Amino acid sequence: MDEIQDLKNKYIKKEFHNLMLKVFILKKIKAEKKVYPYDLIKKINELPIVNIFTDKKSLKNDIYNTISALSKADYIKSIDVKEGKRIKKYYSITPRGNKALQDIKKNFHELIKNIKKLLG
């Protein structure tokens, strides 16, 4: 029974981790106008909350997967920038991504209140 509970806890932690990554990435891209994924990885590693919900070994992969999901959902878009002989892919936020951030900010306290009610 402990193994089942442990799996449930890992699943819930992973869901919180994914949500935090989405919000962090959207917020960073909005603040900086365009962002290179490697810069996101460095900045996320500096956050103290990352240690609570994140397996550091999978963080890089999680960030790239989250960027891909946000891009597919049209929350962010890629911009190819030539730097020397290389082309780097940067990301910027879309109007839909801005709206998502506004909705999160607007509804965050209500969400937390409802979670507290559910938890008792």
C-alpha cells in the first residue's frame, strides 16, 4: 500500500512541477520579450522552489517538453535568430499566452482557496 501512495505522491508532485514550469516559462518570456531555452534552464535551477518539486536530472528535458507544449498550444512562438554561423531558436509570448498569464493571476487566489477547502 505504501508503494501506491508513493506513486500518487510522485504523480501529484510532477503535476505541480509541470504547472510551475509553464507559469515560470510564460512569465520569463513575457518579461524578457524573447528567451533562449538554455537561459531558462539556468534561471530555473536558481529557484529555491525547484528543489521541492523537481528531479534535477530531468529538468532540462522537462523544460524542452514544456516549451514544446506551450508552443503547440499557441502560448509562445519561436523566432529563429542568426548568431554568427548558427541559428538559435528564441521564444516570445503570444497574445494567447498573455491572456493565460492574466487568467492565472486573476484566478490564483480563488484556486488556492478552493484547494484549501478540498483539503479541509
